[in-house]
Amino acid sequence: MILKALSFGTLAVLFSLIFIGGYVSATGVGLSCPDWPLCPQGLMPHEDFIIEYIHRTVAATTGLLVLVTTGFVLKSRQVPRGMKLASIIAAGAVVGQITLGAVVIVERLHAVLVTTHLGLGMVLFSMVLMTTIYAFKMRPQGKAVETSQPA
Ligand code: HEM
């Protein structure tokens, strides 16, 4: 039950983050917080950089959620191997994505880096989606439901 709630919650927050990232890019406010990790007023939001502030805050929340989900998946007995693999890749991708976000800022929105940021975001989304699907297919004891018919 906890894995269903956690993975689905993580997926929903990540989905919102991808929207916010697209909005940051489309409105051209990617450098409104020119430093990393904090915006000009530290932890205080301000209307001058609110969109980028929200992107970073939701990214930090997403990072935490993905890592906590991975922790639960690895701790749970009898989760399918594919679920473990997907959540480990998701953990690596979220750490990579947040690091890449910092590099995007330092390199002043270099096109290749921004494109890679989008691509890695898709990998991350796919892995969290897979983890969520596995969680919803699990029986209460933790065994995934077998979908293929025996020959
Ligand atoms: C899990 C973490 C993150 C995800 C999934 C994510 C996702 C995205 C996505 C989908 C975009 C839109 C890209 C495009 O339309 O080409 C974007 C843009 C952006 N992200 Fe992130 N992001 C994350 C973390 C971060 C962090 C930590 C930072 C900076 C500290 C950051 C900085 C940026 C910037 C500056 C842009 C706009 C680039 C531009 O102006 O074109 N991101 N992000």
C-alpha cells in the first residue's frame, strides 16, 4: 500500500515538475536565478524569479520522493527484480538530473545541456512510471501479478 501511494505521489509531482520546466524554458526565465543552488534571496521566494524558484523547489521535493521510493523498494522483500532495477535507475537519473540542472545554470543554458536535461527528465519519468506500474500490479504480499499465460 505504501509503495502504491509513494510511487504514484512521486509520479504526480514529477509530472508537474516537467510542466514547470517546460514553462521555465518557454518563458525564457531560466537564468532568473543565476546562481546555484539558491535563488538571489536564498530560501525566500520573490516574484522576479518565482517560476524558476518553484522549479527548483519542486525538483528538490521530487529528488527526495524518488530516493525515498527507491529506499522502500529496495527494503521490501519479494518485489520483482524489474521494479528494483527501475527504481535504482530512477534514483541515478534524479541525482544526475539535479546535477545537470546545476550545470545548465553554470553553463548559461547551453543548448546541448538543456536538451540533455529534457531527455534525462524523460528517462526519469519512464522509470518512475515503471516503478508505479509494478507497485499497482503487486499482490498484497508483495508478489507481482503474472500477466502472461503459461504455454
Ligand atoms: C528532477 C529534477 C528535474 C527535472 C525532472 C527537470 C525537468 C525539466 C524540464 C522537462 C525542463 C524543460 C526543458 C525543455 O523544455 O527543453 C526543464 C528546464 C529547466 N530546468 Fe529543470 N528539471 C529538474 C531539475 C532542475 C534543477 C535542479 C535545476 C537548476 C538548479 C533546473 C534548471 C532548469 C532550467 C534553468 C531550465 C530552463 C532551460 C531553458 O531556459 O531552456 N532543473 N527542467
